[in-house]
Amino acid sequence: MGPCGELRYPSYPESNGTWRFPGIGEFQCYDKYMKASLAASADAMGNESWGRGGPHDSGQYNQFPEETGFFKKDGTWNSEYGQFFLEWYSRKLLEHGDTILASAEGIFKGTSCKLSGKVAGIHWHYNTRSHAAELTAGYYNTRNKDGYLPIARMFAKRGVVFNFTCMEMRDGEQPHSANCSPEGLVRQVKNATRNVGVELAGENALERYDGGGYAQVLSTSRADSGNGLSAFTYLRLNKRLFEPENWRNLVEFVKNMSEGGNTRLPECDSSRTDLYVRFVKQSHAKKNAEVAVV
């Protein structure tokens, strides 16, 4: 789908040191194919000058929105040109995602596999008008426009689970200067997926072993604030997890997810894998019976 398996442009390349949090990132539209597509779209709009390249005033990877002409409060992002460019840029990402999902759908058709697609939790600069970091990643999400509904509709069309991250994050844990709101972002995604009827799954973004992080996952997993989670992937597992206090926190978290959520995994599934709950229960019962006979 994209970097880190997520449906997005590589707008914030962190591993090579080009980008660092909470930079706005940069638009990725300068190879010959994107330039040709942009030019064709501009010609179709009757404004050839709009197709000569991306915004000239969108800044650099590690800048803040107000340091640019494009992303600042009353910037070019909200102009007629800005709206044209952002519609085109986000549409190309959606077209790419749909192509990938259509191929996967064809490959796995007739099997019991359930497909999911990952979407990045870009929560920095969420509390600004332009949502700059989301825009450079290809999500046309601003104070005036919901950028996650089109993605959710595309996933729903293909019967794909919408897998979202940063489920463990709280607004108060983020640097004030970055205008972050992971909680607001998660609420928006939960509402978007609920509105189109697509299944939502989640995962944590950072390495967390504390009760506060687990409590936030429990809160976001429930359906009373939007679409409840059908599954949760626990990431960043390493040897620290097995330290006594961290392990106790995980055990309590798993127990609470199993017993306290509004959206619970079924007792059985169609794939009848070794993780199939009833299979596990029956296996335990069989082993106990064998021990009793011996």
C-alpha cells in the first residue's frame, strides 16, 4: 500500500534522517508519471499553469505550517488552486490503493482470508486549519473537509478492514507546539468508518507497557464513541514486555479487552484455525480428560 505498509505517500521519511517529528513533510509529486498526470488534470480544468508542478510555497520537511505560504492559517491550501491540487493528489493515492486492493481481492477470492488495509495515524498539526502533515501524506483532511470518508468508502467497496494506529495515544501526552490530537483523529476515523459501515481494527503506534496506554486502547476499542474495534494488534513486542510489572499490565489488558469491550471476537470463525476460540477450549478439555485417565 505504501511506506510501512500504510496507504500514504512517503512524505515523512524518518529512517534516513530527512524528516523528524513534528515536521509537515513534503508533497511527493515530482516523478515523470505524477507530473504528467498533474499536467493532464490541469489541462482538463482549463488552467495549464496549475499543472507545472506542486505548490511552490509548501515549505520543507521539518517546517511548521505557519512557516509556509501554503499551509499557514489563511494559506494557499484553501484557495481554488490549492483545492484543485489537493483533490488531485489525494485522488491519485486513492486510485493506487484501490488498484492494490482489487489485486488482493482477486488473489484471495474464494478463500477464508479477511483483508485489511493500514492507514497512518498522522496526529501532529491536527489542531490546525490545514492539517499540513496529513495533506502531504495524501489525506485531504482539513478543518473544512473529511479526508477519511473517501478512504473508508474505498475499503468498504472492497470489503477490507480499515486498520488504524495511535489507539494508545492521549492528547495531553503530546508536545503543545505540535498541535497534536491523536484522540480527535481516532474519533474522526471511528465516525467515518461507522458512517460507511466498514469494519475497524486498531494498533498501537509506540512502545507502551503502562496501564495508562492500555486504558486508552480499551477506551478507543469500544463502540460508544463511534465504530468499535473488531481486532487490535499489539506492536513493539520485545524483552521489556516480560519484566514483571509490564507483564502483569499486559495480562490485565488482555483480560479487560476480552471481557469488557462492546465489540468482542466471536466464539468461532469460518477459518477454523488453531486460534479458533472453541478449538482451543476443546483442546484444553481433551488434554484435561487425558490427564484424568492417566
